[in-house]
Amino acid sequence: MDDEDFVGIFKTALHELSSTGVPQPMAHPRTLALAVLLGGVLIPTGPVEGRQADGEGEGGVSAFVEPTLQLTRVVDQARFMAGGFAGLQMTSVFRVGGGGFLLFNEVELPEGDPRMSFGYGGVLLGVGTPENGDGLSWSGGALLGAGTVRVRSPSFGAELGSNNVLVLEPRGEVVVPVEDALTLTLGAGYRLLSPVTGVPGVRTSDLHGFGISASIRLTHSP
């Protein structure tokens, strides 16, 4: 697979993530997860020659994929969400792409039988200091998109309610170099949602929350 095919995969994923204002239930998080998994398999992990060390790579475009595990507050408890980011590094400090997360497990609501699921995805815009491989750097940005919260009854096998919401998640990361094309990122962010309505037992404040994350970022320059 050549570089044009690789970049095409991510352009297609980003187009689907941004093509509609509010997704159908769970459509965007699943699309993002597929893009991350494909990227993890397809992206080369060899050296990225002359990335930032000699300044030649500052104006180039490179692709990145970043599988991520997040620990965040949902319904008053710390819970894991899986997901990640993928996109293009446009310059040495600016990147654009898509991202999203999905709860590992359904949440049992305090009322008893109902179970809640939650996922979201959107467009990622980020900036940061150049990664030169010699020490720590930082990056920051925001994920802006939409998600779905859904409640169902396992006993009756019926959906009790669902709601599409807008999501904004500003975040910051410390980037730790591992190899030329591989970095470890440790991040933190805060998730904000538009009002949740029509979902029994779920308040908007149940889904607002601080989160910390760890991820591996793989980068490839054509």
C-alpha cells in the first residue's frame, strides 16, 4: 500500500465524521474506532527521516494514528472509554483530524434495571511544540462533534430513550518520544455536552466530566 492509499483512508474517515451535524446513534464512534484499528495495522513504523531535527520536515504533511484509553467520570463514577484519534500533521505544530470514544461497558443506572451506553466523535484541531525526539513536548486542542446517549431495559429488551448531543472536549497532552515515528502521550481534558433530554434517569451533568488518557501515537511522513 503506497502513501496515497494510506492518506486516502484517513481522508475518507474524516469526511464521514464531519459530513453530518448530529450522528445517528453510535455511528461516529464506531467509524472512528475502525479508522484507528486500520491505521494501527497499516501505518509504517520505520524512521521518519529528517522530521524536525534539520527543519526540512516543518512544512510537510504527515499522517498520524493514536489509539487511546481514557479514564473519565460518567454517572458519578470513574469509567473507562476506548477510542483514539487519526488525521494529518499539517506543520510541525498544527494537526487536524478526527477522534472519538465509546464506553467499555454499559452503565447500570441507580434506578435499577435500565442500562446506559454513551459514545461520541468529532473533528480534532490541535497545536503544540515541535517533536524533535530529544525531550518532552506538549500539545493541546479540542474535539468538537456529537454523540449519543441511550438507555435500554435488559429485562424487556426495549429501548427506553436516546438523545443525540453536541460535544466539546478541550484537552492537553504531554508528548514523550519513544522512537522516531512513535511517541507516548499522556493527556487530560474536560467533556462538555449540550442538554440531554428524553432519556430517563440521565442528567446532562452525569456525562460532563474530567478525564485522563494514555495513548500511543504512530506517525508516517510520505
